[in-house]
Amino acid sequence: MSFPGPGQSPNNNGGGNNPFTNPFGRNNNAGNGNDSNGKGDKSNGNGSNGGPRPFWQSPWLWVVVVALLAVTMFQIFAGTGSQTIDTKDGLQILNGNNVEYAQIVDNTQQVKLKLKSDYSATDPDTGRMKNYGKNVQFYYTYAQSATVVKAVQKADPVKGWTATMQQSSIWTYLLTSLLPFLIIFGLFWFMMSRMGGAGGMFGMGGKKNSGKLLEGQTPTTKFADVAGEEAAVQEVEEIKDFLKDPSRYKALGARIPRGVLLYGPPGTGKTLLARAIAGEAGVPFYSMAGSDFVEMFVGLGASRVRDLFDEAKKNAPAIIFIDEIDAVGRKRGGSGMSGGHDEREQTLNQLLVEMDGFNNDTNLIIIAATNRPDVLDPALLRPGRFDRQVAVEAPDLEGREAILKVHAKGKPFVPDVDLHMVAVRTPGFTGADLANVLNEAALLCARAGAQLIDNRAIDEAIDRVQAGPKRKSKGMALEELRNTAYHEGGHALVAAALNNTDPVTKVTILPRGRALGYTAVMPTSDRYSQSRNQLLDQMAYAMGGRTAEEIVFHDPTTGASNDIEKATSIARTMVIEYGFSDKLGAIKWGSDDDQTTVMDGLQPRKYSDRTAEVIDDEVLKLVETAHTEAWTIINDNREILDELVRQLLVKETLNEKELAEIFAPIKKAPVRPVWLSNDRRPDSDKPPVEIPESLKRSVGMKPEE
């Protein structure tokens, strides 16, 4: 059983029973945003490089070349068509009177004879007579030279005889000497032209990959297609207005941002938003990925940057979109492996130069997208380059509902499907996740032969996105099934008994993904931060599965390995990043995530060995405290745990209502004492101010809440 803590979804189970889900903190590694709504733009097949291909890329040209080479080689190697006979037979012919003409080739020890009539002899291999025709030849050794010459002189052919030297033709010379080099050069040219799109080989022959213009020069995507990101749309609204009518901004002396950086988790719709800006403004949209600039050979990436900007300036006003800019825009000089002149840094330098070359009349705007704004070079983020940074975060409840409505178009649903409730059940989901949920539901219904999408299909689709597809459990032993039930029941029981956890919405012992079961803990509202007690509760119910195995079976299994990993990760993060340790204070001691390169990992840690020992002690104390809390809760509510396991073994899956009935008589854990960062800083008796009633009504809360 693994526990998905902040930043990881439940299907990342290392090998035991599946975790239970904390969707608020899940890592959404889905595709790119709302792009899957089907309303995005389709790229032109040839982009800006459309039209007929160069003649050297025509397959008919290469067919003709191969045919000519084959004919030439046949003519060269076929020779005159003379039949080769044995030396003995050749000398016998010379002793007769059938020779019309003879030719001695001295350097190849060869005699070619032209006979008056066909020569026939017995084939030694088949034993049958074989007709060799009137043109025959035979070879001799150097020691036989005098004998052969005397035989030819004695034969005295009617048309005479001659001695000559064999000379290679120009075609033979070309085939044997120059053709291999031409073949190697052609293969090298082909490979370079395929690899170096900007300049081909030495700047020749490659196609000019100067950005791909979308079909019709401008995208058809509008802001209406970008659901759930109202804040981001408002930030880029003025860019659209500037591209459409820059005069009113110039009249006030305003300078539009040269570049806009869209950052956020994967799947939130950054690419879709960039297309929508171009679609709303009605300007050409040049799109390239950061990896398109990086090549094996130094200079090709910089050449592509120049080509891209030159092409965009010709069609200004325009938008240049660089997706995954962190592939080329990482901090310079961080690796220490390749000096300061590698291909990536050359490309980044050229990009910086091009962005500085704008003036207020260029009407060219650069939009970039990344999931890692923290690794970008500071020179990219200064004013005058990417001077506006727009966060494209995971949508809130209203945003998720709007995204679901966009992706629900064209899909038939039963009347009782409520997209609002689907949005409530999917906190932390991105646009790509929500699109995947509805698509999976449609696939499940189509597989079952249903005509309409119902709530059961949507529920299963949510589970598939969170924890993976359902697996068959026919081969699971009954003892292992019972162990899984106690494991998952321990998670659910501890989560329900704590005071700062979200409600337990589902418990199942059906194998799903790589897990043997999982427990879902869903927040009731969107949350953007977590308190210390909430983190402690996460650690406690992460240890609930392992603790239940210890109490019931006195022999824990390996299924809790991922739970232990998650609890340890939370504890270490609390100590070294969040400052939740009274011994170490509110100091950020560092994080493993700071090591972004290979050489950075070889650097010594930024704190002493004594501090490292204190960190280890504090982490151990937090995990052990969570383990003890889970042990106390399970022992105080053992009867409830047994009843939960009984129903799980029968029903296999329990929903929120069934769990609420089982947990009704639960004995809650005591409230933790107030934590003080220092004893010399006691807590205050003054409560916080009340939330105004108008603010409660604005978010839909009741006055008594």
C-alpha cells in the first residue's frame, strides 16, 4: 500500500497495496492543458515550408539513378560475351585450322579467339556437349607465355593476330574509385539535412525550419475555448488589444510587454492560451518547441532562432510561441561540463539578442511556456524580455465545471449526470485530466455497448485517472485479500478519526493499476496551502495501513513501503523547508530538488554534519509520533475496523455514505496541543477577526458557516 502525498498520485505505488488519494496534492502529469478539447488549431502539414519538395527528394529521381548505375555496371562487367574455356582446349583449337582472329592480352594472361565455326566440347560437370559459340577465351600462366605465342604464330589466323595490354575504361575507373566516395558523401549529406533542419550540411541543403505557421496563417482558437483560466486570460487580454489596435497604447506612451511567460503544471492549457491570443488578435502564429533549437552541432540552434525571427518580422504583427522553453533557456554555466560555448548556450544567447532587437514599432510578441520557471536563466526574465509572467494554474471548482462543459459537448449523458458534482469530486485536476475523465467514461460506455454516459462510468473514469485501470484479482489468496482489507481499513479509520483531514469518500480492495487497493480522501473545497496539523494528519493516516497490519497480524508486509516513503518525505519537507521544527527553527536548510544538474549533485550540502544529525532526529521523531497516533486510534476503534473489514470483504468497495454509517460511533483522536516554535514566544489569547458576511455570501457560504 502506498500513500500519495503532496506531489504524487496514487498510481505511483512501489509495489504494495495501493495508496489512498489526496487529490489536493496530486501531481498532474497529463498532457497539455485544455488542448484536447478539439477546438485547437491544426497545424499545416508543411507549415511555412509548404509547396513542392526539392527535386533531389523525389523518389523518381533516385529510381532513375539506380537504373542507370545498374545498366552501366552490367555493360562493364558483362564484357564482350566471350565464353571461357580450359587452357588445354584453347591450345588444341590453336593447333587446328578453325581460328579466324586471335588477341593476346599480356597483362591479364588472356587469349581471345574468334573462330570460323562454333566450338563445342563436353562439359566436365554435366557430361553433356556444350556449345561455346564463335567467341572464346582462355587464360594462361606466365610460364606458358612462350608456348602460347608460338601456338598463335603457328595457327596463323586468317585475319591475323595481335598482342595488347588491357586498359580500364573511364566507367570502370569511376565505379571502382569515385563511386564509394560519392555514396558516402551522399549518405552524410542526407543525414545532415535530416538532422540539421536550419542549415543542412555546412549551411547547405537543409530546409529552413523557420517556425510552423498554423493553417490559414492564424489560429481559430478563441478565449471562449480557454475555460477555467479567467485570471490568465485577463492578464493577456491587453496583448490581444495591442496587436489589433496599438495606436491607443502608443498615444499614452505605453509599451506592450516584449515577451510573456506562461508557467504552470502540465496540462493546464498554456499552449491553448497562446493560440487563443493569436486567434483573438488575428495575427500569424509561429510555433516551435524549445527542443527544436537544440542540435548536435554548434550553431544550428542559433541559426534556427535567426530564421524564426526573420520570418516573423516579415509578417508582423505576429506572435512567436516557444513551447517548453526550459529546454534551451536553462541557467548558463550551471553544469560546468561543457564550458560556456555549448550548443544550448549559443542558442540561448542568440535568443536574448533577438529579443533585444525589437523596437516599439515591431509589433512582434514572444510567448513562451514552461513547467519549470525556476530553472530559467535570469537574463530571460528581466524587463524588456519576458517581462510579464502569467501563472496558468490548476483550475478551481468553477473552472473545473467550465472545462467539463467544454469537453462535454458532443457527448450524450443521462439526465441525472451533474457536471458540478463531477467538478467537486475532482479537486486538483487540470484541464487535461478532466478531458481524460470524460473521454475514459465515453470509452467505458462504448465498450459496454451503452448509448449514454452515466454516473457509474464517470466514477470509474475518475478512479482510472487517479489510480489506474482495474485489475482482475482471481489469483489473490484469501489471506492476502483480508490483509489488504485491514491495510486499507487502517488508512480509512485513522483518516476518519483525525481532526484535520478531509472526508474519506471511497475505500476499495479491488486491484487498480499497480496497487492492491486504495483509499480516497477528498477535500471539500479548493485549498492552496496546508497547516502543520494537516501535514501531521497526513503522516498519521499514511502510517495507518502499516499499523493495522502490526496490530492485527503482528507481521507487517512489504505493501506499506510506499506509505513509509511518503510519510518520511512529508516529515523531511516539514523540517528542512517549512521550518516546522522547534530545534532547527524557521530556516530553509535545503532541498534535494535544488540539484538540477549532475555537477550540482556533487556539491557538498549547505549545512554541517551536526545539523544533518538534528534533521535526521527531527524527521524520526515526527514519523514515530505519527505512527503512535495511528496505533492509538486503531486500538481505540478496533471494533469499527473489524466491521469495516467485514463489509469490504463482501462488497469490495464502500462509498462515502456506507463509510459514514460505519464510522458513526468512532472515537475521535484528541486535539493536539498548540505548537510553539519557541517557548519564549507563547501563543496569543486574541482570536482572529471574523470573516465578513458579505464575503461569505460572495463565495456561496451560509452565514452560520
